[in-house]
Amino acid sequence: MSQWRGQVEATLSSVCFGIAPIFAKKGLMSGLHPFHGGLIANGTALVIMIFFAFFSGQMRGWESIKKYGLFFAILSGICNSVALVSFFWAMSIGKVALVVPITCTYPLFTMLVAYFSIRESEVIDRFTVIGTLLIVIGVILTI
Amino acid sequence: MSFSILLSVVTALAWGIQSIFLKKAMRDIPLTSAILISLIINFFVLVFLIGVSAEKGFSVFIDISGPIYFYFMVAGFLNYLLGRGLYYSSFRFISITRSTSISSTYPMISVAFAIIVLGEKLALHQLIGIGLTLSGTYLLMMRGKR
């Protein structure tokens, strides 16, 4: 059951990731710089998340957060930011037709790094490898 | 290799490994805190970038109309909050590789939108791409059923 729950969540996240750019595109059609739009979008999520964390009582647990977890959460945030900056930078100087397909290969990097870094919790068999490759090639062809 | 290709590879690499760092973080901290930390860092990076690079700086925000704010707020809610929340939450139940691969199929949604709403027609390579993506997703999902 939990297997299906994880897959349903991943599928729904894909739907959210697919619909969000439609709204962002409508916003960007006004001529607004992507960084400004990004700040509004990120700021909205941040404010809602702070309210949620505050009213659900999860802010109280912050002092007990372990340094190990905090360190990796910060690294994850930095990686997100690096991706954001390099993506916009690449889009501004390169061809969209080249930049977007290359960036779509990120599941391959996840698979590769996961295999070497968290082998104990990751099952990477031939089905996972073939499935991931099919998705990446399929997405590149669709764009 | 041109600089734009190098930047594209950096983007893919950073997107690819951020989920692994988050999975490691989620062993010690709750999902809400992990998302919050990520959003705070992104927020300050964007503030910094606007401060140093954007032509008009922060004064632009005064002139932005209500509907444009609305579009980006919906985009932010869907992408940064709901999308990421569901994506990171799925790490608790399935492997990162499967979760990342399934969630990376989002261009299919854009294609479906283009067909249904905009009435666009697909080229042959796009149809092949959809077929491959769906096959890959099916394979990953059936792998979970075993």
C-alpha cells in the first residue's frame, strides 16, 4: 500500500510541476524578469509554509533539529538555488532547444549518485534503470 | 563544449543531487522543516540575484499588476509547495530514483494541456516520446507492485 502511496504522490507532484509553468508563463508574458516572478512564487510558498509550520506546532520542534539533518537540508537548498541560477543563465545565453533537453536528464544523475551514496536504501535494478532511461529519452523527444 | 551546455549539465546535476541531500536530511528532520529550509535559501538567493543583476531592482514589485501577482502566486503554490511537498513526501515510501523519474514526466501534462486546451497537433517524435515515457512510468510502477 505504501508503495502505491509513494507512486501516487510522485505522480501528483508531476501534475503540479506540469501545471505550474502554465501560470508562470502567463505571468512572464507581461515582460517581467524571471527572477522577480520567481521571488513572488517562492515568497508565496514560503509565507504559506511558515504559517503552516507555525499553526501545526512544528515550529516548536526546531530547537531539537539535529545538525546532520540541517546540514543536508541546507545542501539541498543550495543545490536548488544553483540549479535555478544556472538554468536561467544557460537559457539566457544558449538555445532553448539544447538547454531544456540537457536539463531533463537530471533523473540519470539522481540514479547514479543514489547508487553510490545511499545504496543501503535504494533498490536500483534493471527495471529501474530501463524505466528511468525510457522516461528521460521520452521526455526529451516530447519537448 | 559551449558555456550554455556546461551550465545545463550543472543544472541537471544540481537538480539530480538535491533530492539525495533532502532524503538524507529527512532521516533527522521533518518534511515541513526540510521544505522550509530549502524555500528560505531559495528566497535569499533570489533576493541577492535581483539586488545585483536585475535592472530595476526591487522597485519593479510596486508596478506589477494584480493578475500577474496572482499567476506567480498560483505557480509558486503548485510548484514550490504542493509539487515539492508531494515529491519529497514520496521519498518516504519509494526510492528516490523511482520518485524522481516519475515526477520528471511533467512535460506530458504540458503536452496534454496543449492538445486539449490549445488544440495543438503532435509531431511523430513527440508521439514516440509520449509512448516511451508512459512505458518507462509503467515499468517503474510495476516494479513497485512486485
